[in-house]
Amino acid sequence: MLWQKVDYHGSLTQRHGTYWVTAIHAHADTFGEAPEVRYDISEMTGWRPVVMARNVRRRSLTPLPCYRMFA
């Protein structure tokens, strides 16, 4: 979910840690299979997200029960 906090534990070991999901991408399969969903994860610098990893697979993330709300 957008703006959900997640733990990243994927192949970019230098980036392991806790981040916010700031983008969700659905990559269509050319053979008609279900699209693959990927995520961009970011750290917050003040009110600005800074992308730390793009197109992260779901299996590389553990969702946490924390969400960012904007007014």
C-alpha cells in the first residue's frame, strides 16, 4: 500500500532497513499472465521522499503496521 512502512531485505544488502512505499508499478506480462507488482521504497528527508530502491519485488519486503497520513 502506498505510504506503508516496510522492512527491505532484498538483494541490495547495503540498503537493508525500514522505508516507506512511495510508488507501486504493475509490469504487464507479454504472454497474458498476471502482471508483476513492484515497489519504489524511500526514506523521508523532512517532507520529501528520497528513493532508495526502485522496482523492488514483493518478496523482498515485510509490511509493517505503520502508515503515513497527509492532511
